[in-house]
Amino acid sequence: MSHGQGRHHADWHVDEQQARRYADGSAPEPDAWSLETHIESCGPCAARVSASVLRGAAGPVLDQVRMAVLAQATAAPTRVPWTARMVWAAGPALRGAWLLAVVLTAGGALGLAYGMDLAWAHPLLLALAPALPLAGVALSYGRHADPLYEIVAATPSGGLRLLLTRTAAVLAVSVPLLTAAGALMPRAGDSPRVPGAAAWLLPGLALTVATLALGSYIGCRLAAGALGAGWLAVVLLPALPALPQGLGEQLSQLVTGPGVQGGWAAAAVVCGGLLAVRRSSFDHMERL
């Protein structure tokens, strides 16, 4: 196996002697590496090696470990409070720089509006609000965010199911906080064209679902970055010549009116359908 087999692992298969040597630890290290590479893509050889390991000295130990894990899994629902399980499922979605950014954005906008009497603080908050949940989604799941990623991804509750749980946690925090901040903004100095406090909700939902759908192709971090940057560019760039009044007018065009809101709702439904079609891709989330 050490003479070229490691380089062309598709042209050979593991025999019983090689499996036994690997199982008892007597195989040379290059041969063991070659065998491990081969069984990643060869089911019959993987089964042969697994059977050799179970027949060897490691078999009883593995049986004990398996029984212990099954016993803990069976007993876990009765011992772990549901609140603890929910906090674990929310995971990185409720901690870190993202949560601080949401709090600072909401508090900063209120401070600018009341402390400095800046009328453009309200439209600026509404412009940033749909992009903030995208950052939370990007930071809530994957190797970069979860130290238990390898374990979690292999469980039945991993993949899209856990990503949706953490996305719901992101929305459960950001939607009330940002909407309440918008509702508390002073109205006297606002431009009449500034949208209402809840006008950003459907655009924010559509962009969040679109991030998940696009993330099934390119990863959630890239999808969130692209859609968040795109949203901010569409909102801010046309308003630059007439800031600050132009920001409220641009937002009104993007989020105000039954037709516009209906378009955002339809976009959310379409992206949700695509996400359902692509759900199996989240079982292999190396890029996310």
C-alpha cells in the first residue's frame, strides 16, 4: 500500500490483512494515512476496517462508550431544563459582538435623536435595521462561531434545523429592540416622508431568508455580507446628494406602500421555497 497506493487510492481496496494491521496499530504511519484517505470515499472498505476494529481490543471499549452515550442521550431530556436546551440551541446567536452592535445601534440612535436633536437619526436607524439581523445570522453557525461545530453538525438537530433555531433567536432579539427604538424616536422633527417604526420588518425578513437561501450555495457569511452591503448601497448611495432629508425619501420608496411591502413579502416566500428545496445542502456545511 505504501508503493503508490496512497497516491491512487481509487485503484485499490483494503484487504483483511491491511484492516487487521490498522486495527491493532501495527500498520506503518504512511500506510495508515493512505487507508484513512481511501475509506473516506469507499464504503465497503470502511465497513471492512470498522469490522476489524470492533473485533479487536478496541471493540469492548467502543461498546462501553456507545452504551454510555445512549444512556446519557436517553436521560438528558429529563435532567436538562428546557431553558438550558434553548440557550444551547441559540448558541452564538445571542452572544458576541453582534448583540452589542444591535444594542449600540438602538441606543445610539435614541441618543442622537434626543441628546443632539438630529432628525436624521430616525431614518438612519431604519436604514441599518434590516442589515443587522444578517450579521447575527452570519455569526451564529459554522466553524468560525461554534467551538462544538463538528459535533453539532453530525447530530440530527444540526444543519438547517439548528441554523433556523439560531436565526429565530437573532430575530427574537433584534426585531423587538430595533422596532421599539424606532417607535420611541421623537416625531416632531421627523420628515413626513420617514417610514414608520415597523416598516423595515418585511424587508428585514426577506433579506434574512434570502441570506439563508443564498448561503446554501456560497455560505452564510458571504451571503450575509453580499446582501447586507447591497441593501446599504441601495439605501445610502442615492440619498448621498440630499442628505439627510434624502435618506428618508429613499427609504420611503423602498419600504412604504402596500405594493412595496407586498413585493418584500413575495420575495420572502420565494426565498423560503428555495431554502426548502436546498435544505439538504445544510447537512454538509463546511463553507458556512
